[in-house]
Amino acid sequence: MTTSTPAKSARRKARELALQGLFEWLISGSDSGAIEAFLRERFPTIKLDQELFDSLLHGCIREAARLDEALQPLLDRPSRELSPVEHALLLLGAYEMRFLPEVPYKVIINEAVDLAKQYGGTDGFKYVNGVLDRLALDLRPAEAAQRPARVPVAREPAPAESPRAAIPVSIKPRSSRPAASAGGPRGTGAAQPPRRPRQR
């Protein structure tokens, strides 16, 4: 039994092709018009959302400096040191969040993560997800504020070096039997007559 791969939507194809165009732009610095012409020649029959593709490709290249400026405080390195795939996906996500308010930010992040899994490094999707999730707080504060709050994880106390170290040591006196009264039998207070010494 064979399973068929679900068909990609026209909007997913537009994002995918825009990603390839941005990748080429980051690597070669070619003009956006030349990159679009190259992509049209390479994929002449692809059916995509043309309006979204044009907006993403040309918009990201035009606004790249502003988008990088918004992203940089959330990065752990200069944007130029990112892999071209991750950088392109972050630019795409940042552009949609800033200039396409009709697209929910969760959709933007999910699309970027899916593309990162397909084209990026092993854990690149985690990095893209984390950066865009924090970027949403800056660019979509009202929308991002509606998401459920994260419950803080309770930390367990660190164990003692030795299991016995945390147990207080108490020295208990040995139990002693109650003293008998003046040689009398236990439990009685009557005095007994003194015994006479045995005669040899």
C-alpha cells in the first residue's frame, strides 16, 4: 500500500520559491528581478500564489536591512553568520509579521518551521522557531499576548551529597529498667527482711 504525499498549497509553494530566491540573493547578491527570472525559467509550470510570492521575494530584499535590525537583538550571533537557509527563513517570517498583518503569526511560524525542517540543518527549525516566537512579542504584541501563558517548570531540590547527610543524628541513652526499691521485688514497695549469712 502506497501513501501519497499531500499536495502543497499555492501559498506554501509561494513561500518555498521565495525561500529559494532569498537564498540565491544572500549567496550571490543578484538583483531581485534577475532572481525572479531565473526561478520562472527553472520552474515554468509551478502553480503558486503569485501575489504572495512577489510580495515576499521583492519585499524581503527591499526591507532586508530593517528586518535584520528587528531580528538582531534576538540572535546569538550576527545575522551574516547564520546559515543562508535560516537567515532567509527569518527574513521571510519577519517580513510577514511586519507587513502582512492578515496572516496569523502562528501560521507564519509554522510555515517557517516546516520549511526549515525540509531545507535547513538538523536543528535549524528549533532556532527559527525560537527567534520568530520572540519576534512576535515585538511585532505582534496584541496577538501574541492572547496565547496561553507558559506554566513554569518546578525544579526539584538538589539531592544531598550523601543520603544520610540530611538525616539528623540523635544519640539516645540506653533504656534502663526502673530501679527496684531497697532490694524489694519489682512492682512492690514493701521492704524485705535482711537475709542472714549462711553458716559454714
